[in-house]
Amino acid sequence: MTAFRPLAINAAGLGLRRTLIGSLQTAGPDGFDFLECAPDNWIGVGGRYAEALQDLSSRYPLVCHGLSLSVGGVEPFDETYLLKLRRFLEQHRVPVFSEHLSYCADDGQLYDLMPIPFTEEAVHHVAGRIRHVQDALGRRIAVENVSYYAAPFQAMPEIDFINAVLAEADCDLLLDVNNIVVNSINHRYDPVDFLHRLPGKRISYIHIAGHYDEADDLKVDTHGAAVKPEVWSLLSEAYRVHGVRPTLLERDFNFPAFDELISEVSQIRDHQALHQGDKVHYAGT
């Protein structure tokens, strides 16, 4: 049995991007507590990148956030890939693996995260596919609440759909606070009420990120800007309501100076410290 590297409840992390590898390897010991990578981009990679990944995962806990399983899709899973993924997670002692609550393939990769219809039929379909992945990987996984811009076949509210999938699949939640903010504006609902209705005991860790203000009533989840004040505010509310959790800063492009990224990680720690005495549940696998 692989000994996973657990996350501290108040860990603050950063996304592992190839652009940042040099800075991550030379960062001081207090800059960040854990890293996250997309295993799809690393499985089978050799050379200096593989060596850098091994170095970093030996020094920091590494969580994995998948991009291509398409848990909401209809295409059969690639069982060979699932086996490779399981070996990768075990090799790097990954405590948490997550995927998006969406689909991204239809007779080939769509290279985007497509919204799942919010219906009872979709709940049963997606929950069954999540259970399949959990069986194949030999672990519980977490699914992330995603941002979406079209809302086809909404027979139930988003929050009811997410809660039903989590319960039927008996899986965990990767809580993306920025996505709640973006969706609440684009689809006109109360982000605080949405947050309060999530099952706190299932939250494994949290994402925060920046988004783009296309208009007052249209926000785009980009991961290419600094975290907005309203996202920091909702993160603080998440800690107050559900307890402090490991939290990761996502940044995918438009990278600022590395010190600026570390400053945002430090802001995560500041918010965690404010709520350290609040309700706490165990996080991690």
C-alpha cells in the first residue's frame, strides 16, 4: 500500500506549470506547502521535466487535477490510461486526485469543459462513471464544480445537481470558489447561499483563481489574472462555514513575477489564520 503524503489542513499551494519549474525548484522553504499538476500532461514525460517533477514531488505533497477523463461523457473510459494514472498517483504518493464535473470528449477531445445537463438521468450516469474511476484507481476521488456559460436542460438547480452526484457517487468535492463567483454572476444566483448548501464534510481542498470581467453581468474564468476581492471574500466565508481547508492558487498564463504569486499564496495563509478556530473537518484521502 502506497503511503500518500497528506496535506495539512492549512496548507497553501500553487499550480505546477512548466513555465514555473525553475522558480518552484529554487523557492524558499516557506513559499508554498504543496503543488498541483495535471497528470494528463506528465504521464510518459521523460528527460529534465520528469526529473524536475520527481524532485518537486519528493519535497512537497503533490495533488493531481485531471483534464481529460470526461466523467460526464458517454465514451468508454480508456482503461489503459486509468492504469497508467493509478501508477502515476502511487509513484508520486498523491493524496488527492480530482476531475472536473463536466465532459470534454465526444468522438475525440473537445479541448473544453462542457456543461452536463442538470437532470436526474445525468446524476445517475455521472455518478456511475465516477464510481468506475474510483474502482479503477483504488481510491476516492474529488470532482470540481466547474464554470459554465450555457445551461442546457436544467431540470434542477446547479447546487442540487452537484449535491446529488456527490451523494450517489460517494465521492469528494474540489471546491472552486472562483467558479462559484463567476457562475453566480453569469447565471444570477446568490454565491453565499450556494456555498452554504455544499456538503462541507466532502470538501477535500479548495481552488482560487482570477477571472476576466467581460461585462458587469458576464465573467470569464481565465486563471490568467490576480484573484479578485469578491473571490477572497467568498474564500473567507468558505472557511467560516466549512472550516479551513488546503487551498491552491491556480494561474495558467499571464504569469507575474514569481514573488507576486507567492504573495497571493501568503494571502491564502492570512485568510486561513483568521479562521483557524472555526469548524474543522479532516481534509485529504
